[in-house]
Amino acid sequence: MGLVAHALERVKPSPTMAITSKARELKAAGYDVIGLGAGEPDFDTPDNIKQAAIEAIKRGETKYTAVDGIPELKRAIVDKFARENGLTYKMSEITVGSGGKQVLYNALLATLNPGDEVIVPSPYWVSYPDIVLLAGANPVIAEAKLKDGFKLSPAALEKAITPRTRWFIFNSPSNPTGATYTREEIEALTDVLLRHEQVWVLSDDIYEHLVYDGFKFSTPAQVEPKLKDRTLTLNGVSKAYAMTGWRIGYAGGPEALIKAIATLQSQSTSNPCSISQWASVEALEGPQDFLTDWVAAFQKRRDLVVSMLNQAKGLSCSTPAGAFYVYPSCQGALGKTTQKGKTIANDEDFATALLEEEGVAVVQGAAFGLSPFFRISYATGIEALEEACRRIQRFCANLS
Ligand SMILES: Cc1ncc(COP(=O)(O)O)c(C=O)c1O
């Protein structure tokens, strides 16, 4: 008998790990490596949020709390959904977990049975298919094509739906492409979903606040209220408030699902960190004006990166409206040879050679289910980004 459970055997180790650990190794060996792989803002958590945590500790908010969140945080989340998304949830329709990832994990584990299907548009955030597999169900990958701005077409969604489909996972702005759906584009998808009552919607809105060029964010339950009673609207404080380490995510959805999630959480991690919950109350209820500066900084970085990548031989990169990622194509580099004599057959070869020969760490598109592309996170200082793009240009210019 093997040590590892069959469920775990279905899951691959994170494909982003190989490049990350290689980058770490090279750095430790003294090489000058610029990491563009991280999925977290480089900004610090705002001081008012840190102060709220310090005060919570001083008040003695250091004990177990209600499993799926303190009432004060649930109230702040109810208000946030109403204020920012026009969504009305009761307190009993809100859950709080240790990061958006735990909420997603709980929702899928609490609802999926063997043989069930979950539609995951590709390119996807690496965790979606693996969590579906851990839950014993089958991910059905539906390609969001470059020609459609990496947004899933209604026809592709319709084609992927079967009687076994339980969930459609929707992520806008998207990790890894930054693709962001307009209200009309969401409506075209919700029109399809209205015709298939067995399909629930898991809308991952974690990058909601990181949108550019005046883009107006929308979410499916708001666009199509008839879907609200089969939608889980997922969000968190990690990305918008630079709080990745605090581990607070939350969701609004039908009470029966919220209860099932709480049951699962009660037998695994129990409540998310009490101090982080109080910090998140401040994040959601405190001043939001710092976001304007962060968004302006991200937009400037995005514009720099897109423009410099488009000047690199063999690369082409579109300008996404959200998140802090771009997803350039390296089609033009395939079949070529690097200065050190490595042949580039696919995007993994491209990412590996770029790291080894120029010290720039990016993640190959294969990790996100769509090749030949690579993902760059521009959540890093503008000087480092400029230098990284210069090295990418040099790397591409030297391909023969
Ligand atoms: C698309 C997407 N959803 C959810 C998460 C989870 O974030 P957290 O667990 O920090 O809330 C991430 C983090 O990288 C993400 O990229």
C-alpha cells in the first residue's frame, strides 16, 4: 500500500514550483535574478490596517472566534457587497476563511462528488483544476482564446456544459492573463448559464480593485440577479490591500452552501486568524484612497512592460485591463536556438533558458493550461521591471 492517498495522487505538484525553486537556487549561488513570478503586490499593508491588528491584540482578541467569521467582519462584507457590487446578502449568506483559496477549496469539497464536472476556462489559475481533482471530480478545460482577448466565448461555455456539470469557475480580472470581462461579456455568459439549472457559478473576484483605463468591474450575480441563488461570489483582502500573508478570504452565496462550507471548516482549520479578521474589518471599512495610487502605479508598470515586450523579437503581448499580470506569446521564439546553444521547443524551454541565460524568472504558459505563452507578474518596482524587460529583449535578439 502506498503512503499517499489516491485523491492526492491525482494532483500534480505545482508546475510553478520548478522555476521558482530554480530561481531561488540561482539567487543563493550569487546570480543576479529578477523574479517576475510572484502573485502578490510588492506594496506594504497600509498602516491603518496594521494598527487595527495591533489594537485587536491589545484588546485580547486572541481566542477562537465563530468558525466562519466574527459578526463585525461579516457585517463589513455585507456592506462591501452592497456598496461596491450592488449585491444584497444576509449575514447568514457570508463565509470567511483563511484566504480566498480556502473558501474555494471548501466550496468545491463541500459540493462535488466523483464523476461531477467543473468547467475551468484556460489559461487558469493553477489551483482550480487541482482542487477539483482533490475533490474527486473532473475539471473540464474550456479554452479562452488569444483572439478573444483570453475571454471565454459563450459558444465555448455552452459546448463544455454537460448534465454532469456542477460548477463554472469564472475569474475576472484573470490570473494569469489579466483579461477582464465587461458587463456585456458577462451577460453573454450568464445567458448561457440561465439555460442550465444544474450549473452553479463560482466567481473569483479577488482582483476586482486592480482594473485600469477606467474599466468598470462587474460580477455575474450582479449582472444576472436570476443566477444569484446559484452563485458563490468569492473575494478577499490579499490582493487589493496587500495582505497576502494575513490569510483572509470571504464569499457571499446561498445559505445552504455557506452552512456546508462552515461544517467543513469546523472540522479542518476552524476560524481564520482572529487578529487578521479584525485587520480585515479595517481594510473593508477604512479609507480606500490609497488604492487610487496603487492602481496608477500598476497601470504605469503594465504599460511599460507591454510596450517593452512588444519591442522584443518574436514576442507579442496584448494589454489587459486588470490584475497585475501580462501573458505574452513566445510563438516567434519557438524552434530557435539561444546564445548558449539551447533549442527552444516550447514555453517551458523559453522560461528555463531565460532564467539560466539572463536571470529573469517568468512562468511558462503550460503551467496555466495554454501554450506557447508565459506569465509576467508586474507587481514589482519599475526599475526592476525595466531591467528585466531589457534582458528579455536581449535574450530574444540573440536567438538564432
Ligand atoms: C485567481 C486567484 N484566486 C484566488 C487566489 C487566492 O488568494 P488568497 O488565498 O491569498 O486569498 C489567488 C492567489 O494567487 C488568485 O490568483
